[in-house]
Amino acid sequence: MAHDASILPKTQARLAKPQIGGAPNQGLPAVVRRSRRDPTDAIWSLLCSIRFAIGMNVALAVAAMLGTLVPQMQPGIQSFETELQRFLMDARGRYGPLSDLLYWAGFYDLYNSLWFRMLVVVVVFGIIACTLNRWQPIMRQIGSPTVRVSDSFLAGLTEKAQFRAVPMEIDAARNAVASALKRSRYRVLTEGSMDGRGIHIYADRDRWSKLVTFVSHAALVSLIVTAAGLANFGWREQSVFFYPGKPVNVGHDTNFEVRNDGFAIEYYDDGVTVKEYRNTLAVIEGGREVLTKTIIVNDPLNYKGTNFFLVSYQPVLYASATDASGLPVPLREMGASGPITSTTELGEVLIDFKFTSTDNQPMDLLQVSAQDKILTLEMTYYQDVARVDGENPPLYVRGYVGKEFDKPIFDAFVPRSSPLRLPGYEDYSFTFEKDTATVLEVAKDPGLGLVGSFFGIMALGFTVSLYTTYTRCWAKVSPSTTVPGTSDIIIAGLADKNKVSFERDFEKLATRAYEALVAGSKALPTPVDKS
């Protein structure tokens, strides 16, 4: 509660009744046309508008949220018609007729669309305009504050304390009030009143917090500009597959390769809940291994400014076949052209599951020549089916002879502990060994450190602004009008935010002022009222 005096009289200004007519022989005054507003001033006023700034920031946040909800095309996919049409076909299956409209509006490549970039530009210019518009008023407020205020202004503040007929000289009372303010960490300024009979006191605390807003805004603008510049000076490749043991060069004039040396999943004690995904990567440069690191999610491998982020993983199989004499049988790996292809691999084949089955599981096809027939294996990998170490992978196989794909000769999971043999073709033995390919996102962001620094500055600025409050107090010490030789004192204050906290602080300030006046006066000052 604040110490509050009886309501101080407010100055009432009398408005003169407007005179419509002039002298008897004078006509009506000429109508003054309102000057047309300068378009530059209109745009500046719009950019400085708080409502407009809130609307633009909300629009930007909604657009960014849509970018996470609507699937985004991989960079460069529009240069490859087959991949683009496959993406659009999947989008039509999800959004129906609305998909074409979303593609036309750029929602599938939202962050590179013209309207999103224009929205970012408007937000940036709005932040700059608001900052410049507030700079001079705030600097005047904290550098050259108004010390001398009217009685009506003091009476209108919500937090105030008033003491009357304090048995102290004006200078002594001023010193007592100033000491109480300084004990509460206020900066104190004083000025004499216009009539020379009283003294005005101004005090503020944490005035530097007003400048934190400018620092946060500058960091936000720098972050946006730097992040936008990364697209021009850096590059990013999404969904790059790293097969076990096979070095990959991602291009972009990089002179090194990265090899997937193993993937592992660490579980909690319950054996079900995933604790961490780990991928061991080796960097090969000039024909020798120069670096090895086990990465986890959000802890990438960084080499020569290029970052390798762990995104996902996919099961792969090493498949091989032997005949009755134990000799390797040539295997034909399948492609997208049809069930029978001329793509031939000798010995062991890496199955990377290029297709998806009808129940949305990884699926691939493999062929082998046997007894003048073509055997086709349709393999579906069920990741959720449990298998212990040493057992065959959870692979469901449908076996076909020739082109009779409606009559499978085998339709079951492969045996847990023995090779797969198809009925009628038992001389041929198929073995499968499971492994894991990892999917990485590879990016070179030359300004990533700057983006992180600007984000940290911005977050720190917003945090400081949240927990610090710019508070101001005014006091007036004047000769008492009722008891000669005594002084009347009124103290009032306000805070930009955290009103409840300031109410408690002002209560302590009023108590300190009371104690200082008691210590310096001949008798106890009597507050007019406490509320």
C-alpha cells in the first residue's frame, strides 16, 4: 500500500465558447482544406505503429509454423522433374485439390518464396523504424528527465505518500528524502520551484534497462540479415545417405570424404525407451583417415566448416546366394524400370530398400538365375519385429518364378537361424546380414557462429528486459501552508511494468523516507492518510 494524501486539487481549464460569426459585416471564415499527407510520412507512421508491428510479427510466426507443418521440398528438387513430380504426387495424396494451390503459393518451398522474404523485409524495416522513432524520446527521458512537475501530475500517480507539517527546514527535508531515495538505489536530481519557495526532486532506477530494447532489436535484425545471407554464401544438402563402410563426397568443391563406420541405439534400463542415437563417422582426406567422431543428435561432425548432422537411419541388408557346390551365384539388384532388370552384381549385394510396401514398410526386390528360371525375391523389412543378436533379420520374403507374380512359391519370414531356401530350388541358399545406413544433413554455414551470437544477445536482452524495470519517482518539498516553519512533502512514483512489485518497493521507499524524516525532525511527521 502507498501512503496517500487527500486528493490534491486538479487544475481545471475553462474552454471558451467558440464564436461562429465574426463582426456584423464579416462573413463566415474561409474553409481551410486539410493538406494531403506525404506518402513517405504515411509509410513511416505505418512502420512505427505498434499494431502494425504486432500484426507483422504474428504473421511471420504463423508463416514459420506453416513451414514446419507443411512438408518442404528438398533444395534443388525443382531441377529434377521426376523427383519433383513424385513429391507433388505425395502432396496431392495428402492435401487433394488444395495441393496445386499450395505449390503455386510457394508453401512447399516456403522459406525461399517471394512473399515470405517480403514479409521478413517488412518486419526488419518495421523493427528499424520503431527503434529509430523511439531513440530520441528515450534518450531524452533517461538523459534529460523532467524534474519539475505539476501538483496535478503528482496527484494522478497511483503510488504516492504525503507528509504535512514536518518540523524541518526545506533543505533538511530535501536531504532526508534524497537519502531515502539513494538508499533504494535511485539516481537523484533536484531543482527549485518556479516561485523559489519549494524544491522538486526527481529519481530513477535501472534507466539503462531502456537501452536493452535497442540492443535486442539490433541483435534480432542482425540475426535475420545474417541468416538470410547464409543462403547466398553457404549451402545445404538434406537427406544424404551414408551406407556402411562406403565413403561419400558431398561435392561443393570439398576435397574429403566421410564414411559411415557404424550406427548404434542406446536404450534406457527398460530396454524399450531410446536414450540416444550414435553414428561413428570417419573423415578421409588424401587417401588417409584424418578424423573420427561419434555424433549424436544436435552434436554434428564439423570439418573445414562443413557440418554433418544426424537426421535419421534406415536398415540395409547384405544379401548373398550360393549354389549346391557353395559357389557364389550372381544376383540381380532391382531398379525402378520393372521386376526384371539387367543390372547385375556378383557376390554380395547391398539391399537399401528403394521402395515401400503396401503396409508402409521398407521393401526391395532381388533376382537370381536358377535352373533356367528367374527367381524374384520381394523383401519387406519389419523393423518392429524383435530379433536377438545372431538371428536373421526380420525379413518377410515372397518368392516368384519367372513372371508369375500372382503365384508366390514362398510367402513367410526368413528362418531365424538358417539360410533361406525356396521350395523346388533348395540347392540355392540365400543369406542376409543386417546393417544400418544413416541419413545426414550436410551444410556449410559460414555465418552460423554469428547467428548463434546474435541469438544469444537477443535472448539475453529479452531476459534482462523481463526481469528489470525502469522506475521513476518525483517529490516536492514546500513550506507548509498551515503550520509556519514546517514543510509539506509529497512523494509519488510509477514503473513501466511489474506494477505489483513496484507497489511493494514504493512501500519500502515511503517507510525509509518516514524514518529519515523522523531522524532529522524535532517531532514525528504526521502522515495525512495511509491507504
